[in-house]
Amino acid sequence: GPFLVVVMDIQTCVVHLSVYSSEAGAWSHLPDFERPLPRRLGWFPRAPSVLVGTALYLLVKLNVEIVKYDLATQQVSTIHLPSKFRRLKRSIVLMTDDDGGLGFAANVKDKLQLWSRVACPDGDAGFVLTRVIDLRKVLPSGVLIKNSIQVNGFVDGGASRVLFIRMSDGLYSIEIN
């Protein structure tokens, strides 16, 4: 069947978003989404995107911003992460939350924080902390002493949702159902 490929790229400190359509057999560039990136924030983190409904979410600008590309409407928008995660070298990965909406996981002092995007009373949306997993209780004894932790990936398999944690001695998986 038909498919889309979404690519985000940085050229000369400007973010470019391009979409390939198998139906059209061509790439399209969305010129209205060129954004300068301050050099002090660095480049894209190596973080996977997540598909929620018809929207693809990509983390950019070192934990400051999420880009949302709606595959159905072809509209682009941005979402800011909570200020406590901005400009910090925290390990974050986008994921689906318990209800299938947008969420993210972050390592904060050997605890895995799970956040969900929820509607606020004023009609806007924000992130709320929904769960905290103490990594000392779910990882093998002693591994946190000598390792740095990086939340590395996420898989939503429907019946099971798994986060991947990279440490200097290997890759660990944590089922979060």
C-alpha cells in the first residue's frame, strides 16, 4: 500500500522537514518550517520518533522541543517539553502513554519518569508526571554504581510496551505495562 517517509535534517543550522509520498513518487519540502537553531543548544539528539494516531512526533533541540507532523493533514506544529528538561543533558525518549497518547520517559537520578501529554482546563495541553520507576529495583544489583544511564528507545507492541536503557555494560529492556 501507499506510504510516507518523513525526514528532518539540519543544514546550515536550519531545520528542514521533507516528506516522500509513494503515491506521488516524489519528495516535498515544507519551507514554512525552517527554524534557526541556536548553536549553544547543539544538534538533534539521537532519539527515535513515535507515531501516535496519525501524528509523527520527533524530539529536537536537545530536549527543548517536539515537532509534530500530522500525516493526514500534513500540518506541522511544535510542542515544548517541561522547562525542567530544557538544556539539560538528560536522557529522554518519546513514547506512547498508557492511553495511547503522546508521552516521554526521562532518567532523573536513577529513576525513570514517565510523562503524559494531557489537556489543561484552559484548552491548551501540557505534560504531567504519571509514573516513576526506581531503576535500582528493576535492573540487576550493582549496575547503577558503575554505569551511566541513557533511555535509548521505545517499542509499543500493543499488548506490551518496552523501554530500552543503554548502559556502558549493555542494553536493558524494561516492560512498562
